[in-house]
Amino acid sequence: MKRREFIFLLGGAAVAWPQSLIAQERKKLQLIGVLANEAWPPLDGLRNELRELGYIGGQNFNIIYRFAEGQADRYPALAAELVHMPVNVIVTWGTPASLAAKDATSEIPIIMTSGDPVAVGLVSGLSQPRGNVTGFSTQAADLEGKRLELIGELLGHFSRVVVLSNPTNPYCIVAVESARLAAATLRVQLDVVEIAKESDLGDAFLKVRSIRPDAILVVADPLLANLQPKIAEFLIQNRLPSIYTYREQVLARGLVSYATNYYELFRRAATVADKVLKGAKPSNLPVEQPTKFEGH
């Protein structure tokens, strides 16, 4: 029988370790699991800040990454892997990853990021999260109205907007409803086009062409962020202005974004992880909210 191996990332390099060594290494290393859709650049803020706090990869901590790679149904199994090892703390990007981690364990501390963690049931409240989950509310849903206002200012006038959303992400339901309320106030017609997986792009693009909107709003979702190069190519070809929740989507040829700085957010996640690793309970650490938003 082949010996099962796990993949650890030490300072960015992949190393395969035999299962027989895990128990030994676990005693002297703090293991931080990261559950996300992909190797998103802002996640580097976590590792870089941990180094600033005195954590040295391979000596007193390791980061173990698990990526869904655009397949949301993989999150539960990936979360279970991190719990089974077990890691000392789990850091998540996005609502689907955060919910999967919460479902996988009620004991291991979870430091999550979500557009609206209260609305989707990750925490009972921001000041008193309770349970084993704390982290960051990015207030992404609350800003959909601001994003619509900004794209309107850029265009001078618009009467119809398409929202690209992922129906498998519970947060997107909250974001779309927020956008609907804002659109009604602005007297703008809003249509929703859903993308649950990469193979949905073709049909989604056909729907957008048939609607002929003045602008596109892409809500915060790891899958949509991963698909940004293809989305951007379509929007550029069809001369459709767009606005996003992630700065990185603008770097991938999107028009404009308005959001918090996610690299800084994951740096702050490192400080929370440090507190937890030193004995703090997530239930005693209020969920943090961004104080600064940036347009790009």
C-alpha cells in the first residue's frame, strides 16, 4: 500500500510529507489552514504579516493551503481535510469557504472573511460572534448602492444594469437584494445573470447581449473573481462598463472597483490568528469591519 502524503507549503514552496511525520511535527509547529478558491494574491498578506510577528515557516508554523479551484462543492471535503490533520486555526476567503469550515468543526478557531457574516449565519453578531468563528465583515453588500452610484457618475446617465451573481454563494443572494433596493432608489432597471460554474459563461454572455444593459455590476464572489479574465474579455469586446468589489478584478482588465483593501484585511487576519494561537477565544474577539474603502 502506498503511504499517504499531505502537501505543505513552507514559505511558498510545496513539500510532500509522509503521514508518519505529521504527529511529530504537529507538536512543535503551529498549523494554519487556509481555505479559499485559489491562490489569490491578497492572501499573501497573511503570510507576510505572520513573518513580521515572528513566525518562521518550518520552524514554528506552517501554512497549509486548500483551494476549491472554481468548484464550490469541493469546500466541505477540503475543510474536512484541514480539520482531520488537525490544524490549529483555519483562515477562509469568502462566504462558501467560511460556511464549509464552520460546518466541518465547532472546535477549531475559524477566522473568516464574508461580505455579510450575520446575514448568512456565520456569526450571531459582530460584537459577540459566539462559537468558534470570528474574523472580518467586508460590508460588501452594503456598498452595492455606492457602486451603482459610482458607475452612474462615470457614465453620466444609465437606465439598465446587469448584476453578475453566483447562485451557489449565499452571500450573493444578500448582495443582489441590496443592489435591487439601490437600483429602485436610483430608478434603474436591474437584471440578474447567474454564473454557478465556468461552463455557464457562454449562456450568461448570451443573456447579457440580449438584455443590452448600460453597465455591469459584478458582486463579490471567489468564483467570479477567478473567471475575471474571461468576463473582462467579453465586456471589453462588447464595450460594457463594469464595476467590482475586488481591486484585483480591475488589475485583470475590469473598469473600476470600490471596496476594502483585501491584502490589508489578510494582514489583519494574521494578527487575529496570533491572538488565537496564544490562547484567545474567537467568541471573545469581535468581528472587525473595514474603516477605509478604496476606488480603483
